[in-house]
Amino acid sequence: MKCPFCGSFDGQVLDSRPIEHTSAIRRRRQCNQCKKRYTTYERPEEVILMVIKSDNRREPFDRKKLWASIARACVKRPVSTETIDKIVSEVETEISDYIMEVPSSVIGQKTLQKLLDIDTVAYIRFASVYNNFADVNDFMKELKSLKKEHDKKNIKKK
Ligand SMILES: [Zn+2]
């Protein structure tokens, strides 16, 4: 760290402490040249998760966009905005395991699994938009496999 008074790089940290409710750290430093004291703040670089689209393009993960696409699938369905918030938050938490990039298909699958528990119509709408099925058979196959998974999960719960 360069001393703001004399420009020397020869300094020491006297004290480090986290700033409450943030991930920042405040450090008291002293310059070994001019002996003056100063304070620095350190915070982690904000990590932006990139979504890999099916055509390999990347775009930053956008919470609002996911929210809007779920809301579209839930039009005139008994799904509250709180529920949509919850789905988005859960998906967001689950994909935070990915360090830099996450395939859009992962986000789609996670969202679908949650919608399946909530509302079948919303699930089917979301699935048809998200997966862009080539034909009805592909769609039915997907639906069956998810349904099977879902039933398995429910049996385990009981
Ligand atoms: Zn100095």
C-alpha cells in the first residue's frame, strides 16, 4: 500500500476490523517512512455470474429477467408474487455454487423443478418457452421424466 502522504510503500498494518453488516474490512496503517497513520478499506470484488446461453453467448445473470419469465408463466394462475420471489431466490442460491458461469439450461431445470411443485400449468408454460421443444413428443418425454423424479421425491418425503 502506498502512503498517501509521502508515497512510500514501506508501511505496516496496525489494526484490521470488519465493518458491521458488510463484507468490507477497515485497516489502520502506519507509514514506516513518515510515521503518519491512515485508513484503508478493502472489499471483495463483486462477482458477476455469467449465464451461458444455448447458442454459447454469455450474458450476466439477471434476477429480474428470471422473475419476469416465471411471472409470464404464472399469468392468471394462483401463484403469488411472494412465491415467485421465493423461486427466484432459491434458484439464485443454488446457482451460486457455480463460480463464474452457469449454463442457462441449469437455471431452466431448477426453475422447472420448483414450478412443478407449485403449479402444473405454469410449469408447462415455462417448460415450453424455456426448452424450446422441437416437437410435442420431446415435450411429453421431458414432462414424464420430471414427473417421475417429482413422484420419487414425494415418496421419499413420506
Ligand atoms: Zn509516509
